[in-house]
Amino acid sequence: MVIQRILTNLHKEGGVDIEEQRIQGAEVFYPEEFDDEIKAFYTTGEFERRVSIPNLTKKVAGHLATLLKQKGH
């Protein structure tokens, strides 16, 4: 079994600045059942549970797919 850890700038910065992501052109989605106040910054730990940035998800998934192909999976 191989475990691959992928770190993004999100991890390096300790979270995500929502306004900065929007300025850079990202679409930001909140779950329909989202009751909490929308925050300006989400830590790495709460990010994927609260907010979704599809382009980030696509990039990470694409990177993982490339790694799997390189390893013959």
C-alpha cells in the first residue's frame, strides 16, 4: 500500500482566505444546509467540511490520478 500526501497552498497557509480566492476567480460553494455565518477565513481543518472550491478539488484529483497512472494502478 502506498500513502501519498498532497499539500496545497491551502495547507501551507493554514487555511483559505475566501475573498482572496474569489479575487483569483474561484467559485466558492457552501452546502445548502449551511447555517453558520460565512467567514472570511477557514482553517485547513474546517475547510472541506464547510466550503468547496471545485477547481481545487479537480486539481488535487487530477494530480492523484496522474500519480496512480505512474505507479501502474
